[in-house]
Amino acid sequence: MAESNFVDYVKIYCRSGKGGRGSSHFRREKYIPKGGPDGGDGGRGGHVYLRGNRNYWTLLHLKFERHIMATNGEGGSAKRSYGKDGEDRTIEVPCGTVVYDADTGEFICDVTEDGQEVMLLKGGRGGLGNCHFKTSTNQAPRYAQPGEPAQERKIILQLKLLADVGLVGFPNAGKSTLLSVVSAAKPKIANYPFTTLEPNLGIVSYRDNRSFVMADIPGIIEGASEGKGLGLRFLRHIERNSLLLFMVPADADDIKKEYEILHNELVKYNPELLDKRRVLAITKSDMLDDELIEALSADLPEGIPHVFISSVTGMGITELKDILWKELNKENFHDVERIVHKNIDVNAILLDDDDDDYVFPEDDDDPEEDYEDYDWDKDEDTEK
């Protein structure tokens, strides 16, 4: 997919449908005097749903459809005829989408599975017709319920990629090259920093027709958690990864120090990432001999599996796959892959230029109808 088509953030306006009015009608037929109330109920307003769809890769389809509105329910009519329900609207999103309130930054829901449905906004209930309010002392009620008002909300959709292994490293550490070697993905590779401007996914084949998904995240620099470079925008994709593969080139001045810088940036962004399993790969190791490898191994971080690899010559690639597969299938692995979504600071998010340019539509249907002051509980008690 083209770089300009990768959209992992979008802000949209959603509105459910209003409930239809109940009818205040009386039966009018020949030879039937005083037929009594026979007003029907109004139809409910349409709901707004979110549904996970594995066929979507980005939120591009929502970037140019900023208004998602369900239709209103129709009013009731004579002979206890019910009004038609409003049509529901379903927003298809890629798996891994997180939803926040655009005004407060409050976390709303998380869609991670294909076919998973979440009701985002509930349509208004239809009003009851006057036939529901007749009693022995009030045999001709001349009132009916209005429909419940619609719900509306501005929301932020953020995509966090679903992958088993996430590649973490400074620019030009060899992440894209590794992904192109172990999978059929074809990320952009060049000899300058920030070659990767968007995450790339690849399926890595393993023994016995098994496989796992690897994600190439744009390079992280020191201070990325504070907004430097591209890291702040794409760090959220690392939250979804089950296993983090740190990549440090063999020609680095201090491998351990660079690893600690990368690790600290992730922890500053989200302390929950501290519990994720980690593997360290020293890239571009084809320039090292056995003595240098042994010397460098003595100064690597303790307690973290490491491997010396070279994507160009294929050195250590098979060993790396074995380590990743072993870590992915540990018994207590799934205890630490869950993430806790926190509320976001809306003011700190970099919006597109046109995110706040459009005007939200107004609903001019029955503008003088006062929904807010209607006592719904009183009518429910009367019906019982």
C-alpha cells in the first residue's frame, strides 16, 4: 500500500437515530361511536455499531466519511400501527482499533477480533401511543409519548497493529532489511535515517508450516516519548505486539547503552510495556569474527535472549526464528500480552489539517420538540 494511504488515526462524528413519536389517534369507524384510543407506537431510532473486519488494513475508508448517522424512527399511526424502526449504521474498522472520546480523551472500547461488534451509540426508543395510557378514569387520553432523542458523539479511532513480534530499534538498524529477508514483505530500504515512514507487516514462515506475524515500526530516537522524531506517532503500534525484538547494529559504540535508551523510551511512553518479553538481535554481524562476538557477548544485558545476525549473509536467521518461536509459545506468555488502554490527552495529538475544518450537521427534524424535560419514568410506571 502506498505510504500516503496508511491512515492509523481519524476523528469522526457519530449520531444515532431519534425514536419516532407515539400516535394520539382515536378509532373512527362507521357504527362504532367512541371507538377509543388506538394510536400506535413510534419506531426506535437506528443504532451505531463498530465491527472488526480483518480485510481492512488502515482507517483510510473513514478519512473521507466523517459523518456516520443512523436514521430516525418513524412515528406511529392509526389502528395501533407501529412506526418503522430507523436503519442501523455499522462502522467497519480493522482489527486492533481503539476508540476514544474526542472531547475528553476517555477510552470507550477496543475492537480486536474479526466480526466483533460493539454498540457505540444506542438509538432512541420509540414513543408509546395513546392506547397505552387509557385507564378506567381516563378512557380518552389525548397525549402520547415523544420519541427519545438521538445520541451524538465525536470519537477518535486509533489503529494499533496486531502482530506477534515488533521490531524496535534506531533508524538504520536493519529492521526493514530483516523483515524483507524473513517474509515476503517489501518495505522501502535505503541508506538514510527514517526510511520507514509507516509500519509494515510480514508473515514469517517457520518449521512445519507454522508462522507468526512480524511488524516493522519506524525508527525510534532518544526523546521519542516526548514527541521527537516519528516515534510518538507510531509507538502505540508496539503496545499490540506480543514480543519485542530489539535490534542494535554491531558497529554501535555501546550496544548495551543503545538497548537501554530504546527500552527507556518505551517505558516512558507506557509503563505497561515493561512486562513485555524482549529479545535482543545484534545486526550487521557479518563483519565480526568469533573473538569479537565473544567479547561483545560479555557486555550484553543480562536475562535477555540475544543472537548475532546478518540479514545480508543469512547468519543467525534460523537461530533467531527458533528463539522468537520459543518465546512466543511459553506457558505464561499470554499473561503479559494484555495491554491496559489509558485515556489520552486530546490536545497532545497531532491532527491533520482538515480534522477540525468540517461543520457537524444539525438535525432540523421537529426542532421545537422538547425531549429533555419529558418524564419517561412516569409513563413507564403508568403503563404498569
